[in-house]
Amino acid sequence: MAAVDVEDESILASIFKDSFPGSFPDTWRSNPDFTAYLSELSSFGLEKLSREPERLAEERAHILQQTRELAFSNYRTFIRTADCTERSHRDFSRVEASVSRLLDKLPGFTEKCRGFMKEAEEIGASRRMNSLTLNRHTEILEILEIPQLMDTCVRNGYYEEALELAAYVKRLEKKHASLPVIQGIVREVRQSTQLMLNQLLQQLRSNSQLPVCLRVIGYLRRMDVFTEAELRVKFLQARSTWLRSILAAVPDDDPYFHITKTIEACRVHLFDIITQYRAIFSDEDPLMPPSSGQVNEAAIFHGWVVQKVAEFLETLERDLQRGVGGRLDSLLGQCMYFGLSFSRVGADFRGQLAPMFQAVAADTFRRAVQEAVDKFQEDMNLYTLIALPSVLGGTIPPVAPSTQPGTLQPPMSLLDFQPLACFLNNILSAFNDLRLCCPVGLAQDVTRCLEDALKMVTQQVMVFHRAEESAFSSREKELFVQFCCAYAEDLLPFLNRCLQVLFPPAQLALTLGVPAAHLHRYNSLGCIDLSAVLEPLGFVLPQRETPPAPVPEVDIDAELSRLTFDSQLKEPTPDQNPASTRSGPADSEPEPGPELTKPTSEEQDDDEFSLE
């Protein structure tokens, strides 16, 4: 039967607008029973149509009654049917889920099957390879044992065999560089080669003689890990490390002992290292100069020697600053002998020693002079002019002039004035220390230092005069004038004669290249400016109407020409202790104070001041 027409639908909608406000459900439109009933309904008359709802209600009640009876009589069947339907639904759901999972796993299963087939092929190939390996087991085992054999050779010192194994592994690497086993063997052999390199370098850092060094350098050249320039640098670095260990073992408590042992170690071991280097490496001058990109191998050794000499000079300067006592001449002799031995290898550094020792000698003398000035100041603070000092000087018999050349006797008149005697003793002690190592270049510095110290002494005398002048008696004033006269006429000229003995005018003139008569043109050169020192005391010193007759003195030039200054350096002895004639203050009087005494002939040496 045809579906409901649009016109019929609109009529039905207008009739049943209360029951269906919108439109009919879609399921009714396609239901043929609904269409047939509508057609039948449209053919009813009015009376029948008005009874149709009642009939439908009765029929509905009847159908419901039958349904209840059917359900009541067959409720077990309905329950079982429902249970069966539910179980069927669940089973179908599980089946559907299982099928879905199966469909999802099918691609993976397919891949696994393919992988299995591939692994089976690989297993087959591996089995064939294992069979081939079993047939070549002996040859393969020898190759696999190369790293272990290499390590054994290196640790036992069989470097020849180790180098042969390394060369064989290099050839093996070139043929089969892509094989992992060969790569592993090469890696382990390189580790053993590095261990061998460290052992060879460690041998160079020990006390190795020339044959051992030759053998080690030969092994390093065969290893081909360094260029020629790098090999030279490595050799010098390793030997420097060994030398530093030797020098570090020298005790550093006593500066003199430390520097003497350092000189001995450097002289012996540095010369050995240089001999070894020249025996191993050839530094002959090339016919053609090296190009811009090539290393000058000869300059490597020269730079190393210069560095070692600089390190030694630095150590020497540090120990000299710490103080070596009165053994400066012995130390200078050892250093000069060290430099002389190095002149045979073209590294003579004696020219650099003179300024260093000259500075140390000047500093030592300057400190001694300053101590003398400080002691003089302390003595002047405690000095009085009450006692009669002429008794002390009058008890000393006159001293006959010494016939020994180069010996100067201090003026005995200074014993009447304790501060001046002590000051002269301290200055002469400084001169004796300086005499042991007295370069000509110190003439100007020593003269200026001594002149400055004497000016300070003059100032101390003036301070004493200003402080005590108001309380001076006539006798004390006379004694003070005698004090100043002894200072001006005895102490200062004697110090000038001492300077001329230390720095002979003939030697100064020869060094400067001028006649000896022209030395006075060079200020502060071996002679104190007496006028500058005595200028503040001009009002105290007596004015003489006629110039005093010159004091008869020994002809300095003639006397100094007979002096034998031992300027040649002797070969040093380990414990050379230069002797100088010194003594402290005498205690013959109740009041403490230093004295100048006449020395015995056994205590007088050439070029030495007679002093106690």
C-alpha cells in the first residue's frame, strides 16, 4: 500500500492536532498497517466514527487482558527467553571483541612471522660462520691474544717485541678496519702502546745514563708518536723533571749549604744532560735556513740551556738574599768554576754573576755600616766627658810601623774616645767582610755609603754638642774639642787610606782608562770628601793659621803596587771559611768599652786591616 499522501497527512494533522502537535512519527509513515487503518477510518460514517474510540479502547483492554494471560501462563518461557537473549548478547559481544582483537593483532603477528624467518636465516648464516670459525680457530686465537701479549711485553720491558706487535696490528687495521673485533684489538693495543710510552718517558725522568737514553730515544722514534722537534722537547722536559727532583731533595734550611749543593748538582747533572742530548740529537748548522713553517731544532736546545741557567741564577739570587754569611768569596769561586765548565758547551754565564755578587756585597756592607752608625748613636747617648780618657791612651806604648806590605794600623789615639773606637772597629769589620769579595765596581757605592754614614756620625756629634753645651765645664769643652779633632784628623784620614787599600787608585785608573792623577775628577770614587763631612763641625774645630805639615805616610801608590790582591779565582772547596782578624771590646777596665790593640804577627795576613 502506498504511503500517506501529503494531503491526507495535513488533514490528519488538523484532526489530531491535540494528540500530535507536530507531525506523525516517521515510523508510522512507513508502516503499511497505519496507512490501511487511515484509509479504513476515512471511509467510516459519523456514527461509526464516533464509536471508534470506544471500540479501540475495548480492543485495547482485550488485548491487554490476553497479554496478561499469555504472560502469566508462559512467564517461565519469557524469563528463559530473556536470559537466553542476554547470554546470546553477551556471547556475541565477546565474540565480536575477540574478533576485533584478533584483527588488531594480525599485522603484528605477520611482522613477527617475518622476523622469525629473518632470524632463522641469520641463525643459519651464523651457524655457517661458526663452522668456519671452528676451522680457523688457531689463527683467530693468535690474533685475539695480541692485546694480552702486548700488555705482557710492555709490563716486562720487552719493548722490541711490543713494537713488532704494534706494527703487525697497524697492518691488520689497514686490511680489516671495518671489523669490530679488529677495532677492539687495535683499541687495546693502543692502550698498551700508551702505557709503553709512559714507561719510556718515566725512564727519562730517572737517573738514566747515556746508553739507556739512546735506547729509549730509539724506541720513541720507532713508535712514531712525536716529530723530531717534539721528541727533543720531550727529552729535555723529562730530564728537567729528574733534575728538579734532585734539586728539590737538597735541604733548604741553610742558604749556603743549599746553594753549594745546588751548584754541585747543576754542574754535574746539567753537563751530563747536555752531553746526552748532543750524543742523541744532531744540532749541526744546516746549509739552508729553516723555512717559515719548520721548527728550528737547534734553537730548542739553546732555549732550554738559557732557561736552566736563568733558573739557577734565580735560585742563587734568592739564597744570596737570604744571606750566606762571610763565605761570599767561596761561593763566588764555585759559581765561577760552574760557569767556566759551562763555557765548554757554549753557555758561559760568568758575566751575569758579577752584578749579582756586587749587589749582595754592597747590601751587606751597607747594612754593616748602618749598624755601626746605630751603635755609634747609642754610644753617644750614653757618653760623658767627665772621665779623663788621656790616662787610657797614655798607657799604650807607641806602635812601630809595620813592615808588612798592605797592613794598616788604626790610630791608637782613638782609644781615648770610646764611641769613635767602637765605630772604627765596626767599620773595619765591614771592610774585612767586603775585602773577601770586593769588585772594583763597588768603589763609588762604597765611598758614597761610607760618606753618608760619616755625615750621620757628624750630625750625632752635633746633637751631642747641642744637648750638652750649656752644661760643659772648661775641661769638658776641651775634651770635646779633642774628640772632634780625633774624629777629623785621625778617623777620617785612616778610613780614606782603608778605601785606597780596598780600591787601589792604580787599579781604578786602569779600569777607567785614565791616568791615576786624574782620579780626583771623579767624585766619590775611592776617597771621602772630608770637607763635606766636617762642614757642620767647622765652628768647633780649631782654626790653624798655617796649614799643618803633612803627616808622613807610606807612599800609597808604591805600597799598593807591591800588594798582591788575589783576584784570580781558585777552584772552590766545599767548606772554605775565610778568616778575618776581628775581636770584640776588651774588658781590661771596669767601664765596658772596645779597644784597639796591637795585633801579633801571626794574626796579620796580606791585604788585611790589623784590627781587634
